[in-house]
Amino acid sequence: MRLDNITKTTIMLFKDFSQTCEQLEETSGRLDMIDIISQVLPTLSSEELPVFVRFVMGRIFPDWSSKNLASVPIFCMKQSATWLA
């Protein structure tokens, strides 16, 4: 599995990140997933690397952060209820 469309840039575009996530989602084998991620990692800057790793692991904020998005689903449900009413 090759990611030829991702090249070394100063900033990883969200489009490239989402394409990588789509490929990971479609991949069932753990080694194949590792292969995909190992092709992307060298293209990332030192600033992007920790963000990419957190996002791929399903985290938004670093472990040391007290920030969370726990209230977002509740807000979305309440907002949807008002739109549908």
C-alpha cells in the first residue's frame, strides 16, 4: 500500500490527513495500518507529528490537558432537537 500523493510539505493539509484516515478505516490488518502510518510520519514537521499521532489515536488534546469535549454530544443533541421541533 503506497501513499504516493503525500509529499514532504511544510504543512500537512487536512485533506491529506482525512485521506490517510480513510485508508486506515478501510484497512483491517494491523501491519497494513502500520505501513500506512510509517509512510506518512516522515512527511510531517516536528510541530505536526504530535498532533497527527494524537488525532490518529482518537485524541484531540494532549494527555496533560484538562480540556475535553464531553459536552459537545449533549449540545449537538439539544441543538438537533430544537431544529427538528
